[in-house]
Amino acid sequence: MAALDPTSAGIRNRQTQQATAALPSATSTSSGTSLLPDLLRALEHIQTTPPRQIASPPTQQGRASVAICIRLVPSSTTTSSDVDEVPATSLEEFFARDWVREEGTTVEILYIRRAKRRGDRWSSQLAFPGGRKNAEDENAQYTALRETWEEVGIDLAEQTWLNIGQLDDREITTSLGKRLLMVLSPFVFLQTTKTSPEPELDPEEVSTLHWIPLDLLVPPITWSTISISLSPRIARNVFIRRFVHLWVGSMQFSAISLPDTPTATAAGWKPDASLSPEVEAGGDASWLPFDLPWTQRSTPGLRLWGLTLGMTLDLTSLFQPSNLLANTSPSTSLNPPLFSTPPPSPDPTARPPPVQVVSSFVDPIGGLPKKDEAFPGGYPSPKKGKGKGKGGKEKKLRTGRSLNAGTVSVLPSFSFPDVDFFVWVFGRRYRRIIRSWDESVDSPGAASRRINWSGAALSAFYSSVRKALLCAIILRAISTVVSLALVVWWVWRWRSGSSV
């Protein structure tokens, strides 16, 4: 990609910010009401678009589900009505209600902060309610319903909640993408009444519950960075980890900074101002040889990052600019044509069936384990001549809905510029998949929907990361040995000269 500077440590951060900046917003101001037309179109898109469901490989059958819960909060000046508490049976009915279209209505998404537990890879992270699928669960959606009820005490099976549909499955892997842990299915639910249920948090699973305004999750976004040491992902011995950390540094993930104002807290929970991102990531910072910049929280508040950030951007990337359809200025866009004559909502019972796709850890042709170096079979290559600019140089890839920001956001940069450079050197296959993904958006079809683009891109990216780290460690080991040899030679020369 021509836009990448292989010598910069901020490659992934810039990619994330460029991709999310390209996501269209309804107006230039942060207004929950102005986001409603975009929200309605996004929810209708989810209802009518078949999600990609990743088939679990034979060697890893683990699956999990999460619930993305959305509610609308009326303005403080709205008047109550008995009709407002009657559950809506469709998007059309809900968005036609007066209090929904009223000035000052805000859109919020439910997040939880997981309980702090040593050794838990998701300890203290901001997440959606959800968890692993049990053997007795009927399906992935039932898992999301059960886990939400167990963790926060909200029954999504009640009529007050409208089941919108499912986003594309995601693959959860180890930190360096070497092994598949499970397949994650995100489901979207909409609360169709004014009053929200009172949450009951399980202190073993959840520390706090947060209803985050959607305004904070769409451009302009307040970005920050979380640094996670690479050494625990490479070595187990504490002493070896110290050397590895000095050699390869840390991964830097983009994060959205959010206010830490919980709506509900678990019994006995106390805020921990010294909680570090290393512990937030399920790690342990006690082994570090000295105080590092990320061992203390530099700014207060929550940070949305990693897999949950990716799923959030999967949702917000579906937004379309409402003023393109409204043909009105931002100040008068509260009643665009979208709301004056609401289109009929899709029939929930007539949803298209999900599209089954193959895991990136399996050969799509023969069902055999995929070789790390080989390009995944079945993924189309860019057409000849495309993806190149004048002089044969790679063109700058388009960002936005085409290259989903939800995929870019989970890719880290590295604290040492040479590691970033080696990732770029070995990232040819990753860039090839991205270009193919980009071109598939120009001509969408059933064939493109059957391709696990995000899984293939992540697999290729982390393959280049592992090669880059191996290369960096070998070069540092060689340089260390050469330096020690030079020191020994110099001392020997100096002693030989003094003895004469």
C-alpha cells in the first residue's frame, strides 16, 4: 500500500483513524437525534443482509456469542404516554413514535466492564455481555440471551426487546494469531420502550455496566493507545521475558477513550485507579524489570479496544449519511423524508438465511489445515492491472465501508520501528487480500459473501507479524553476539598490549 510508511511505528494507528474517519456521519455536530436516520438504515441493513457464519474447524469447536444492546433515551422534556411503554413489533412502528423523533433523544449502547481476575485474558476489559456456548444451548442466539441474563440480569427474550439480527462472525485467536480459540457471533437487539430494565450484575463476571452514547463512537472520535508487552506471548520464563521485552518491545492497539461513568456497579466493586492496560489485557505487569509508561494509567476513563472495538465499528460502519437522503441542512434534519414516511420494515420472519463461510484456519478447498505460508485457497486475486497506480506502484486503498474499520482497528503497531518495517516487508499476502476485499465491494455478490475476508486478512497479517518478530529476534541476537565478541576482542587486545 503506497500510503504506508514502513519505517513508522504508527502504521496501524493511522490506518484505524483513517478508516473510522471515512465512516460517514449524519451531521457535523454530535446529536443523538441526528443519528436516528442512520441508525434505522443500519438496523434495516442487518435485518435484510445474511450474516457470514464461520464453520468451526474440526480441531476447534469452541463458540461464543455476545449481545449488542441498543436503547433510545428520551429527552428530559418529553411527556410520558402509556403507548410509549407498549413494546413495538417492528422498526417501522418504533421509529414512527413521537418521543423517538423528538429533539434531544439519544442513542446508547450497552457495555460491561468484566470482573478483574488474574490470568483472565479479558479481565477488566470493556466488552459486550456474552460468553461461551454451552452444550445444552440451542443455538448461538440462545447463548447470547442466556449469557446476558446471567451477567447483567436483562432478559432479551422479553417483548420489550426487538431481535434485529446478527453481524458477521469473528474468529478469536491467540495474541499472535497462531491458534484459533473460538468463533464469536454478535447479535443486535433494540429496546422498544422508554423505560429500561433494572440490571442485576453478577460480581463474579461483571464489575460495572455502562450505557455509552452513540455520539462518542462515531466521528469525531477521541483516540488513545494501549500498549501490551509482546514478551508474555513469546516466552514463559520470567527472566527470558525480560530480555525478549527489551528486544521486541510492545504492541500498540488503537482505543476509543470513553468517560468512566457506570450506570450500575456490582456489589463490593471498588474503582482501581492504578489498573494498567497490561492487566486490562489479562496479563501481569509484575514481572517487568522496571516501571514502563503503560504500568500506570495516564488518563482517567474507559478505553474501548480490541475485539469489542472491532464489533462496535462493524455496527457503526453500516451508517449512511442521512443528509444525502434528507436534502436538508443539519439544523433541520430532525424530520427528513426517512421519518416523514417511514419505509416498511423487513419482515423478521422472512430474513435471508446466513451464509456459511470457511474458517481462515482451514483450507477452503480440501478442508485440510492451512499452511501458514500459502495463500488461502479459494480467495480471488486482484484482477490484472488493478491495485496498481502509475509506474506499477500500489495504489492507496480505499477506507470506510469497503475496508471495514472493524478489521483494521484490531491490528496493532509495534513500539520498535524495525518490527513495523519487517511486518510491511512480509505483509504482501495481507495487502493482496485487502485489495481483493476492496474490489469485491465494487461488485458485490453471493460469491463475495461466501468469503471470510476478515479472517483471511487477520491470518495473513499475523503471519507476517510472526515472521517479523522472528527476524527481529535473530538480528538482535546476532548483533548481541557480535558486540560481545568485539568487546572480548578489544579487552584481549588491551591486555595483550599492556603486558608487553
